[in-house]
Amino acid sequence: MDAVDGNAIGGLLQQVFGREMTTTETVCGTCGTSRQVAELAVYAHAPGTVVRCPSCDSVLMVFVTMHDRTCVDLMGLAALG
Amino acid sequence: MAGTALRGRLTWQLAKVVAVTAETASVRTIAVDVPEWPGHQAGQHVDIRLTDEDGYMAERSYSIASAPGEPVALTVERIDDGEVSPYLTDELRAGDSLELRGPIGGYFVWEPEDAGPLLLLAGGSGIVPLRSILRHRERSGSSVPVRLLYSARTLDDVIYQGELDNRAARVEVVYTLTRHQPPGWSGYARRVDPAMLAEVAWPARMTPLAYVCGPTSFVEAASQALVRSGYQPGLVKTERFGGTGGS
């Protein structure tokens, strides 16, 4: 399955964080690469949404939504915003 | 509270379908009336949510095809095994309701005060947000020079062809038809590659602003070629639709 990019989760992130997030800077916790959210690789067809670093493929963020509740895992990020 | 849109909060709302227009055999433009629409920027998208009888929900993002200030219109390509697009292109009729939220996105957007010249690279239905940018440019009176390179499978797959051929001043449109070309076709007939970009794209020394949208493989190849030719990475905006189709 082809990845899309962080533009595709603009709505999800706005729902979680309450503001536009696609231009927010991120830093990969594994390789240290800085990118805007829109530039990250997004796998939306996994069970949940998995966001990976395009440079080293590490998992940066995971979102799982059930019954209007969204669980968020940001453990792969060194920085967000 | 339903119907009370807090600033910054994104709420699902019911839009009314005003009209459905065929663009190509597999592409429809859906004009919608959204009760609480705060206005949008060129390049933004909406999320659409379909709920079946069992309560199963499927959600997809669709680019806004209209310019800021125009009624909201979405252009949707039918993906044959898709969960959402076949309903939107085949079943939806004027008067139907559609659950959506938006506008969404702040990265893949263009404003008339952004520097130029402007390079737009479209693969298949990746033309949709770029069409919003072109219309916004024209409506805002911007004179920034634009080159659009549009990769489609065949001439019949070119979306907005009449509008693109009736182009505004200082807008150049170049097609490449990757699968089938009409008799006498003298344009490009292959996937976008560095040699084609060297001929079509603005030279890097003009510090162009580029928007690249389409299937993921198209966007990867085209944006990497631009950066290798000297485009500033921060001035190459990308939006990947996934899949392989359409370009």
C-alpha cells in the first residue's frame, strides 16, 4: 500500500489538537530529521493511522479512533511544534 | 454543541449537494452548499464521511476545486474498488446530503502575495487543488506567471480541459499523455522525468514556487527531480494522493 502524506491527516490532527497542524515542524526521534507534518509519510489503511519518517521509516505517530475517541501515540517524535 | 462551530475546532456538518457535473468518464464535480462555511484557501481540502446502515464509517479527503469566494465544489475521481468515491461519483444526486468537515490544511495552499513564478505539476486528479489555485490567481487579479505541467493517461482523462485551454494571460499549460495519444499529437507522451522538467519548468535561478500533486509515485519523482535541479526544497510543496492511477 502506497503512503500518502501528512496533508491527509490535517482533519484528524485538527480534531485532536484543535488547530491547523500540517505546517507544524516535527523532529524525528530516531534520525533527527526536521520536517513539517505535511511532509511526513502516512499509512492510513493500517488499523489506525501510522505516520512515519520519510528519511528513516521510523514510526513517529499513531492514531486509533473508535467510537469518536482518538488514542494518540507521539512516542517517535523528539519534537512537535 | 451541534451546529456551533468553535474557532479552530473542526466539526462534521451536513452539506447539501447542489449539482453533480461530469468532467470525464470517471470524474465528477460536486457543488455543495455548506451551512457554516468559514471560507477556504486555494489548495485546501475537506474530509467526507459516509456511514452505512450498520454504523460503519468510511472517511476520505477530497480537494476543493473552487476558488476562495466561489461556492464550494469538490472534484472526485472514481476509484473502482474504493469505499467512498464510487458512491460520490455514481450515486450522489442534487438534493442529497453529505457529511463533511473543513476546510482543512495550511501547507498546500497558495495566496496571491506568495512569491513566484509559479510551477504547477499535476498527476491525474492532482489537478484539482491546482485548479483552485489557478482560479484564485485569476479572480484575485494576480499577474504571477504560471506554468502548469499536467500528466494524464489520455486526452479524455484531462479534467477541466475546456477551462485549461481557455487559459488566462501568463498561464502556460503543457500536457503529457502517458498511455494513449490522439492522432497527430505533438506533445509529450511519457511520464514526467528530469528531461521534461528541464524543458518545461522555470529555471531554478528564478526561485520558483512549485506545487506538486498527484499519485505518490508521481509526486516523489517530480519533486525530487525539481530539488535536484536546484529548486529550494522549502518552495516545493507536495500533496500525495496515494494509489497509482490517473497520471
